[in-house]
Amino acid sequence: MSDPTAHHVGITVSDLDRAVEFYAETFDLDVVAEFTVGGDAFAEAVAVDGAAAEFAHLDADGVRVELVAYDPTVDSGGDPELNRQGATHLGLTVDDVEAFYADLADGVETLSPPRTTESGTTVLFVRDPEGNLIEVLDA
């Protein structure tokens, strides 16, 4: 058995262009690949009848963030909550969370202003345009 290594963190979105714009503008991530996948093997692999998807891979300092828009789509049923079993989020570091927060574009939703936890870590949670959660921490 081979030892696994991390390849990417995947986030499913409904509007790929809007999501790419958000991650590129808000977090200054570079798009490193864009492609489409479909066909029977893909549909079987993801267990979605007739599935096809558009992908964008962005570089987060060596971590690949994969944004994917599926056809057919399924409504998410509301914004995810962090305390729900199975909840996921993307964690990204910045040099200064307070400065990052101050520079956020109008309309970027946050769960609260930056907060310093008991452990001494300053954190900020933002939602992307799809409602997905991103935790922003001091580097």
C-alpha cells in the first residue's frame, strides 16, 4: 500500500466564475488549471447519474483549492454550520487577520469580527458567495 499525500481541498459551488473571482480577489489565489470532466466513468466515480463538472484549481501557497461546479446540481439546503456533523471548512493563513478583515470588500459575509481564542490564535470566519466557510488565521 502506498502512503497517501494530500492533493487538493475540494469545494462544490453552483457558479464557478463567481467563486473563482471571489477566491482570487479576496485571498489573492492564482488559478493554475481549469478543465471539464464528464462521461460514464466520471459519473460512476462520483455516483451522480449523468454527471459532468467544470473545475478550477487555485494555488494557496502550495495547497491546491479545487472549485467544482456540477451538472446536474443539487440545492445545498442552506448555509453550513460549523457544529453540524460532517461540516467542513477551508483554513487559510494571512500575515495579519485584523488587517485582512479591515481590507475585506463590502459584502463579504463574516461570522464575527476577528477574535483571539483562549489558545492565543486570532481567527476570522468568512463565507464565500456560495455560503462555504473559510477560516482565516494569523500565520
